[in-house]
Amino acid sequence: MLSIQTTDDGKTGAFKLLIDNEEVGIMEFHWENPDVFVITHTEVSPEHKGEGLGKELLATAVDYARQKVCRLPEALKTVLEVV
């Protein structure tokens, strides 16, 4: 079963993607200011590439940003339209 765990200490955080409790992907970020977090690293294990898991991590990051009332940069809005 697919699940995503979120960690955030107010300075840095991550979205960890798990399949049957095994970590198969991660997206790390840091807070630039209270309204902006910057994604610094994204990785999906090689055996799961091409399964859309990176898109799952991105969707989770966007939802999290919206919950935290962050503004989405125009470039990210464009990416989301393509994805």
C-alpha cells in the first residue's frame, strides 16, 4: 500500500513515499521564509522509476504548500498544468 509521511521541523522537512512500509522515494525541502519552502532534492528508487511516484511526491508538496498558505510560483503553476 502506498503512503506518504511528512516531516517538518520548521526549518527543513521531507515527504517520504512508502510502499508496504518500505521507503521508495523522498522529496526534501527547506523553508526560505514562513511563506516559501524550496524543494532541494527528489529521488525515487530505480526499481520504481516510471511509475508516477515523483508526480505523487510533487502533488503532496503542492497540497502541503496550499495548506500552509504558501504562494505557488508561476513556474510551478505551469509545471502542474503539464503534469
